[in-house]
Amino acid sequence: MFENISTISDLLFLTTSYYGEKTAFSYLKDGKMCSVTYSDFSKQVTTVAKSLVLKGITNSKIAVASENSYECLLWCFAVPLSGNVLVILDNMATIQEKAYMVKHSDTACLIYSGFNQPFCDYITENNKSVVHTICIEADTENYLHCQSEVTLQKTDGSELSYIFYTSGTTGKPKGVMHSQINLLRTSLYFSYSIKVKDSIFLTLPLNHILPFANVVFLSMYSGCNLFISAGLKKLFMEMQEVRPYCTFLVPALLTYFDKMIYTKAQELMKTSSLDQLTARKQSCAQLLGGNLKIIVIGGAPLDLEIAKRMQALDILVLNGYGLTETCGSITVNPNEDNRLGSIGRINFNSEAKTIDGEFLFKNPYLFKGYYKDSKATEEAFHEEWFLSGDLGYIEDNYVFIVGRKKNLIVLPNGKNISPEELEIELLKIEEMKEVVVCLQNGKLTAKVFSEHDKMIIRKKINEINKKLASYKQIESVVFCDEEFPKTASSKIKRGEI
Amino acid sequence: MLTELIEMIKDTFSPTIEVTGETALKTDLALDSFEIINLIGILEDKYKIDINVMDIVSLITVDDICNFIANKKDTSLER
């Protein structure tokens, strides 16, 4: 059906032809369920794209800073369709971090949610290259009612259409460049492994490539109804209302589900004679809607015990793997042959091999390079193979990960952190003699060596935490009695702490 | 309000350490982000305020939450 898909325009045309009046997207607004059909979505995206062109916003970089919403998704489709380049900002990043991405990407237009008003004000004040601003809540309606005879540019889908910012090992985020064909074709091969139906529940933030491309496009290829969650605070209430068939999570969220099911089951068992498994099944059905059959996990290592507990509740837990550079999923466990412990089967259009234990991947849709950083782009490849930085082995076309080559920390919520970046901040504490940031028991931990008062250091770390994005905040402080072991060149040996 | 907040934290999370205004949610109480979001939900209901997930960034200690709620309540009264 979608074999030759190359552009967003193709996707809109084909999904309208196949699924026209079916619901494509839904969301809750003021407690009321709203839904948009494939046909209406296509019309709305096209109108907004034409409005952009009519306003003279063409061949520009357009940044989006927003929490997930239907309107945000609408813009994410309209921008590339209008021939502009979409720069996707991490909504949870600090104002300074987002401002860096806007400047680095040469953004000329900023689309922002009301929540990002202070960020927009900061940009208007400090970045004169940004000449247009569009507030999602206030302005989308105007763009939807714009009558215009504009013709949109035809494209073959291979030009630059997206820039995603990811954590670099040196701390400064890198802009990963992609085309429409990259995202569409990679997600198509992903959809050959994951068989879904009915409704998919979207809770992961759209600034990540997995939800942005893999989840949204999988849902559209499969003719599903993608429910866009309003955020974690209303997660369970929404799941009970929507009763999704499938959802995509990071391991940290799966752990949260597991904890909630456990707590609810304990309560049930206090007031009934249910055995543990039945109590867990009932709790799970109550919390997650009772129709959930598939959870796809990506972004960070999966806890196998939790996966097994979920599978005992008749929910298939499929682990996948991918990077922004590989357009998200390059391996995933298919429904019909799920192998827990593996990050999945290599997608049909991709090849993988290891050199000195490190995975190298190859397919026709790898990223186009890092924006304005040809040196980093060159370093990311070995001939036409992408160097993943992850270590492991391949068995029967299934991939198994054992660790990471670089120091980058992958948190259970899927965020990547450069420990050096945080260590530089922490070393600004006068009393701090040595510090190493690492992941311990799933928490971002600062291991500290200092002869000074521990309380003072704790307080100062709390102060530093206030200036960091929430996912970069130190979660645990461990004091060590001795200096850290070092190499001959006085570098701390991370592996030995 | 501080005493009330401390009691609420004790009831919800049964911490093993003594909780004061200076106690940090992450580094002292070992709460993860979802537990903090859960706490925010309880606070929203109790104090009839709206807390944005992004505000959590600056809520490091129990005192921070206390000041935050006090400010929020003042602002909503002004309106």
C-alpha cells in the first residue's frame, strides 16, 4: 500500500484514499472527546501549509516548542509540507537550551505553545533572526481559515525537512538532519514488524523521533486512531476513557505502570479473597482500560522482570531500539516472534554488524548529517556504516546490547546525558574536590569525594539542580571516603568507581 | 503550611529520614519524577491550584514547594 511513499504529501493522499472517514487522531479537551478523520486531517494540514506560504514563510527553518497536542502535530505536518524545515525543540529543556537550538539552527519562525510564552519573549528580545512567531493556541485557528490559491512545491522527499536536537557527548546538543523519505520509509519498515489495530495511545513527547515518526506514521499506515494524551497528570484517567490497544513507553514509565498495578492490586487483595495474579489483572484492566495488548518499549534498557510481569497480564512487551540518527527504530521485536532480552530483529531494510563489539548500522535512510557540524558527521560514520556507540552482539538476526562505548548515560526515561557536562557544573562548588556522575539503581547519581561538610555540599547540589532541566537534575548523592582511581594522565577511571 | 506539607509527604511516601523544609525531593527523599508528578497532583487537588509540569524544575526542596504554593495562592487571589 505504502511501498513507494516518499513525502508527507503522499502520506496525506494515500491515507485519505484508504481510510478517509476513519478517525485518525483524537484527544480530550475540557473532558470532551474530540476526533479528526484522515480526510479532515489532510485538508487541515494542507490549509495550514498554504497559509504559511501565503504569509511569505518559505524556505525557512521553523522551530516548534510545545507539549503534545493535536494542534502541535498539525504544525509538525504542515511545516515540511510547506517546503520549510521543521526544527523540533525539547519542551522540557531550559529556556537557555532552547534558545541555543533556535540560534544554532538559524530559525526564522518560532511556533510555540502558550506555556512557552516566556521562552518566546526571550527569543523576541535576544534573537533578531526570528522574524515570525506563531502561538499555537491563539493563532492556529487563523491559519486554518485562510483561503488561498497557493500551490505547494512538489518534492521527491529527499531534501532536508527536519532537524532534531540530541544530546552530544560534549554537552552541546547536535542537530540531526532528516528528510521526509527517511522518516516515512524507516517507519514503514518498522510497521512491517508491529501489527496494531484500533487505537494507539501517545504519551511520549513528540520532540523524540520514536513518537514523532515511528508512532505517528505506524498509526497512520495501520489506519489506527492515535489518541494524543494531554500529559502524565491525566494519564490513567485518559487510558480508562480511550481503552487503547497499544502504547509506546520508555522503561521509566513501564516501571511506573508496574508500581501502580502493584499498589492497586494490594488494595484489592485487602478487601477481597482474590489471588495475586487475578488481583493484578483486575487492577491492570482498571488502570489501563482493559483493552491494552501491546506495549512497545524504546529509549533505554528494559527491565526484564517488569516485562515478564506485564506479559503475565496478557500484555505483549515488545522492545525496540534506534537512535535519532537512524530515524528511530532500526530493530524491534515483531509481534509473532518476541524474544525478551533482545532489542529486536533488524528491520528488513537495514543491515547490522559489529566492529570491536560496537554495533554499526546501514540502510538507505540514515540521517543526512549533523547540522553545521561536518566533523561530527564524519566521525559518526565508518564508510557508509553508522557507528552507534552501543556494544553487543547479533544472534540469528536479533540484536543484544551489553553496554555503551562512550560515556553517555542513557536514563530509564530515554534521555541521554553527558556526565562530563554535569561534572563541570558540580565542580563549580568550591568544596567539591572530585565528582563522577553515573547511573546507579536507575538514578542519576553524583559520587562525591570531599573533606568538607556533607550538608553544605548537598545544599549546593540542590541549588545547582534548580538551574538544570528536570531530567538533568542529580537524583542521588553518594559520598566516597577516598579519592577516585586515576589513569596515568590523571583522568578519573569511571569504570572502577 | 509547611507542617501540613511535611505530614502529607510522610503519609504519601513513608520516608525513612526526618523531613524538614530543607529536605530535597530527589536527593534526600529519593522520589522519582513520576512520584513527584503524583505529589503535584495531590497538591493541586488540595490547594485548588494549577501546577505546570515545567514548574517542577524549580521545586527542589520542601520549602520550595511551600513558597511556590503560597505564591500561586496569592496570584489566584489577586485575580
